[in-house]
Amino acid sequence: MEDTSVVDHIVLLKLADPSDTSNLCSAIKTLTGLSGVKSITCAPTFVASGGPDRTAGYNFALVVRLDSVANLDAYSVAQAHLDVKKNYILPALAKADVPVLAVDFVSPRALGVASSSNKASANQWKVACLGWFGVAAFLYLRPLLRKK
């Protein structure tokens, strides 16, 4: 069986001004060109309506998905990564002494059903959802059709 594991590198930041992160995200996304980087996602965090604030003041998150632990090691010392960190991330932080939170983990679910890199399974999932939707619609409409 093919090993479909990837590494997720998650970083939480406390930015001084989280209202305009377009330049920061653009700079971070330039790192997608580095070897082994599959994708990069970044955005301000939010608190769900009516939910508790679990952000602990961290108002920006980024996720870098890489091919392997070895590529994560290379990514962390890559000059392009260090430049983005020095020129964009560190200057945007609320305070220099506030810790940046970062965690890494191996994610074996990367090529799951809904993944765009596994189109056959994704299409099967869509067909299954449409099938269940059809059954639900039939069961809902059946009593209404009988009344006529």
C-alpha cells in the first residue's frame, strides 16, 4: 500500500494588526515553491458566533503541508523561509517577547476521500452524497405525493 502520509506544520501568531494580512499571506505563500511543500494556507483566526474564545489571543494561523519530515527539516532552514520569517512575520508580531506557537505532526489522512489529489475517491464521494440526497428527498416527498 502506498504511504500517503504528509507532515502538517501549524503556526499560530499574535499579530499587532490582524485586520490587513494580505501582504503577510502573500509573502508566506511564496514558500510553496520550496521543495517538498504541497500547500500553504494562512488566514486570521476567528471565534465562532456564540462560542467561547479559545484563541488565547493568537489571531493568525498558517498551515504548511509537506511531503515528509525530511522536507520539513529542509524547509525550516531554507533561506527563503528564514527571509519571510525575518522580513514579514517577526515585524508583524504584537510583541517580540510573545511566543510563536508551532506544532508538527504526521498526517496519514492527507489523501482522504475529499482530497483533490484523489479525484476518483472524491467523485465516488460526490455520487454517494447525491444518492443519499435522492433517497432523503424521496422519503420526504413520498407522503406529499400520496395525498394528491
